[in-house]
Amino acid sequence: MNKQSFLFRKTQSLRSVSYHLFSGRTLLLLFSLFALSCTTTRGQDDTYYTGDQAVVTIQTQTAPPPIPDYVQPPCPGDGYYWIPGYWAWSSNGYYWVPGVWVLPPSPGLLWTPGYWAFYGGYYGWHPGYWGTTVGYYGGINYGFGYFGTGFYGGRWEGRHFHYNTAVWRVGGGIHNTYVNRVNITNTNHVSYNGRGGVNYRPTDGERQVIHQDRTPPHQLQMQHEQNFMNERGQFHAPNRAPAVHSMNMPGGERFDQRGRSMGMGGHGGGRGRRD
């Protein structure tokens, strides 16, 4: 082999090595970009809804407990509307506000439950409100027609509320009823939206009503929440359920988790009226 031939082969070999190194680096770069793209796309799919932080009224570092199972008491009279129970926060921790039947502030209004959401550094409370449409409530399964999205407990027809007896318990003497068996399976009891909780974003329909006119809870509802902040048996504790799970009206008859009567409330309130 002459010197010229050797140099040619050596140069060809170096070019081959350089080509393979270049190809390897190119493939590695392309693979990295592809992986980053996949990660970014997946990260976008896994992110949680944070577009409603402006309405947060309470912040805490502690996650709320799961929503307990309990029996709904019968509706006490025509026109009453069910407000599902929820966990409220005080300086002593979380306490259970019993589900309760109330009179809406005016005909035509529906209740959108409040909900907790995690925002990276804290859990924020979005208070419930009255409106002409049930809006976004974080995907939380409160039961009794509020299964995470939408509302199935009844509907307004003119100035009269009609009850879906497949979802709500209605007492005797109420005839404006119908049956709509809802085929929704949601056994999730997690009580907050966000990382570690419910991953649910508002639908297009729910986005459209996020900024609808809101009527805040009326005075009897606020008194109902404040009354149970003063009862030790309502505060969350390991291996212990809240004492009172539901009521037939603010200040009215109390019921335990199984729906057994515990007597009258003793905190005032009464039947109330529409304002």
C-alpha cells in the first residue's frame, strides 16, 4: 500500500467517524426535542384549572377531608331547595357544615356549591352562590344531584320548583315532582380540586356562566355555617364522623349520618322566607 492510498483511506475513515458522530448527536438532539415536546404536551394535559383564584375568600395550608356519605332528610315543604354539606375552615381546623333545606332568595335561582382548590402553595375556598344556572364547582361530588358537574335535583317551571325524586327525598304533600334516573357513577369523595385531588376543568358551558350574576348565600345560610363553627362535634378528627350531617332547615331538626333524628337545632333560624 502506497502512502497516497493510506492517506486516502485514513481521510475516508475520519470522515466516516465524523459522519457517525454527527448522526448520533443529531439523533440525540432530535430525540431530546421529541421527549421535551411529549413532556410539555402531557404537562399541559395534567395541569389543573387555576382560572378562578380571584374569587378565593379563605386560604389554608391544610387539605380538606373527604366528603362523608350521609342520608338526605326529606324536603320539609314545597319550595325548599337542598344545599349539600361541605367542609368549612376556622382557626381550629375544618368543621362540617350540615346539608340543609332552605328557601331560595327568589324563584328561578339555583345553587352552585362552594369548593376547595389547591393552587400550589395553599388551598383556597370558593364560596357558593345563587344564580340562574348552576356553574362550575370544581368537579366535587357532593351527591344529591351535584355529582361533580351540572345539577340533577330538579328544575324551575315558572315560579314553582319541580323535584326529581330519583335524586332528592321529597316528603308528603309535594306533588310537583318527576323522575329522571341519572346514570352517573362517581364514587370519588375527594373534597378539593387540584394536585392530589380532583382533576376537572370547566366545560365550555361552565366557562360561559363563570361570570354570571351571583347572589350570595342569604343570612340564614351564613348563620347556619357560623352556628356549627361553635360545635366541637363538627370538627374533623381521625376515625370520627361529624355529629350532625344534615338538617331539615336552618335551626330545625338535626340528623346523623344514617338519617336518624337528633332533635331540634336550638340555634334559631326557623323556616325563613324569600326576600
